[in-house]
Amino acid sequence: MRIKLILFFFIVGISAFSQEDNAHRIGILEATIATKRAEIAALTEQADSLKLIDISERLLEMGWPGEEGELVIHSAFVLSYSEEHEMANWVAHILSKEVAEGRTGRTNDFRIDEQVSTGSAEEKDYFLKSKKSDGTMNYDGFGYDRGHLAPSADFRWNQKALSETYFYSNMTPQHPDFNREIWAELEASIREYAIENQVDLYIVTGPVLGDDLPKSERSLNGMSIPEYHYKAVLDQKNKKAIGYIMPNKRCDKPIEAYAKSIDEVEEATGLDFFPALPDDMESLLESKMDYSLWLPADEQGDAKIISASKLGKGRYNTLQAYEFADTKKKIEVCGTVVSTFKSKNNNVFVNLDKKFPNTIFTLTVWARNESNFSYSPENALLNQKICARGQVTMRDGVMQMNLVNEKQVTFIDDGF
């Protein structure tokens, strides 16, 4: 018994000593970790500061798209402010491929841009704020979103740069269905391109301004309501450029319907987007527009939409077909069959130009009509360029046409 008690106290002593030793060692390790984290944070801050300087220098080297308005330079973007319209003429920024590693979230710190000498737009240009009887705040909106020009998500790699995108000088009044849908989709697709291709992009964004724009009647500063917004995007590394002009309203067409050459956007805005490029390269890049070069990897199997000029009178491509949806008018729609599907019920679905889930136009052969075809539509039509005649209907944003018999289908050659 005595021996057992001696052993018990010996073991307890060793255990207490061991616990004390472990606690000491854990404390040393945790202190070391804290020191390293502080060092990493300091180095990250230094690196981000250098990146912001680099971006500012590269924006300066590219030059400004136009001289009208007051020039305002922020950490990662530059803008020209129009006092007449109470918004930017243009905002230029560089979308860094490092956006893929960014973890900074929305700050929502909307505020006046103190650098605009004449005073920028402000909260009261978008809505009135008042207290309810229960003490909570009531926001009486004017019907428009505070829509970003340089997107906050493009700067999620840096807290300071992201926060600055919430200056009202970087906002325009945007229709909610525009801002939250196709405009956001366009911004996301451009980020996806930069990440997939590991390139930095030079981007200029703005409203299409003019003397006849309507004014917001409830705006404190008489802010204009743009009818269109634009983007001009340059991939200097791969020598590609593309532009977009979109109406400030709900847009049911896919993004490529609004794609333009840079020349076309310059004509609409009166701006010169890439003035620092050599003349021969600027001319080459700005006159061309091939949207297929900007498609993400999961859409690379899609086909380039047939040029309307090649189709001739009475034939329309899959983008033009939107104008005839649900009109009950019979037209001939032409495109490339990029995918087909036959269901268990023997219904055949034929997609033109864009595959599922990005489908824009589907030809349907119901099982009851399959016998009216001398060939199997799901096999014979795949990868073919065809024109189909019938009525176009719209369902869930996808245009559709029913094929009752093969007389509705015409095969066209590869010259298109």
C-alpha cells in the first residue's frame, strides 16, 4: 500500500511538471505566431501600397479617355466628373488578376467624394432618409439603384481601393433590373476572363451623356438619368479589346447582343479610350469585335453568332430573333447547332449557338412529330449550320421554336 502511494504521488508530480512545461511551450509558440502574423500583415500592407502605386502609374501611362470634366485621382481608379450631370463622364481602372485571391467584402460605405471641387452627388440624390415612429429609419427611394461604374468586387484584394468605389462620384442612377442583373453579369464575366487568362485588364466605364437626358425630379442636385451605360475593355497582353453599350433598363438579350467594337463605343460617347497605344495597334484593336474571344472556358464550345449581313433579307440570327419573340410572326432564324438532347419521352431539343445551361434559342421536335422527319434530328442536325422557319416564343428567357416537319429546316454552308 505504501509503495502504491509513493508511485501515485510520483506520477502526479511528473504529470504536473509536464503540464506546466507544455503550457510554457504553447505560450512561446503562440507568441511567435502572433509576431509572424504581425510581420505578414505589415509586409502585405507594404505590398498592397506598391501595387496601388503601380496601378496609378499604369493608368497615367495609358492616358485619359477625354478632357471634359474635373479629373479626380483615387488610389486605384481615375474619373472625370461632370457637374452638369452630377456623375462621372468616365471611370478608368485596372482589373488585376489578383482579384482571384481577394477576400475583402462589400463595405457599403457610400459617401460624398470630397475630391470633387464642385461637390459630388450624395445620398439625397438617390433617396430621402427619415425616422419612423418606432425610431427605425425609413428609406424613400427614387426608383434607381446607386450603381457602381468601377465595380467594388474588382478591388476585393485591397480594402482601401474597394472602399473608395463607394464614393458617389463612382455611382450612376441605374434601373434595379439593369444594375442587379445584366450589368452585374457583365462585370462578373469580365472578372472571370481576367482570372481564367491570368491577365490584368484596362477598363473604362461610364454613362452615355448628352444634353437631352432627363433629370431626376427628386434629386437634390438635379442628377441626370442615363439611358445607356458603356464599357471599354483592353487585354493588352493578348492584344484584344471589346466594348459594350447597354440600355439602362431590364435587358432580356444575352451579353453578346450588346457587344460593340471600341470604335462604335467611341462614336457613341465621343471619347478616345486607349490614347497611349501605338496608332497601328489602336486602329487594329478598336475596329475589330469578336465576342467569342472573350467567352469563359465553359462556353468555348459555343458558336460564333452568324453575322446578320451574311444572311440576307428575310433571315435573322439568334440575337435578332429577340425582336420577334411572341409576335406570332413566322420568321427564319439561322444559327449553328451546338448541342442536342433526346428525352426519355422521345422529345428532341436542338440548341442554336449556345449550349445548355447558357441556352438562348432552342428548336423543339415533339415526339408526336418525329415521324415527319426522314432523319434523326438529334444526330443529323448536330454541328450543322441551319435556318429554321416558324414562330418564336419566349419562355424563361430562352427563345423557342417548334419544328413540326423537316420542311421548316434548311441547311446552309460553312460560308456563313
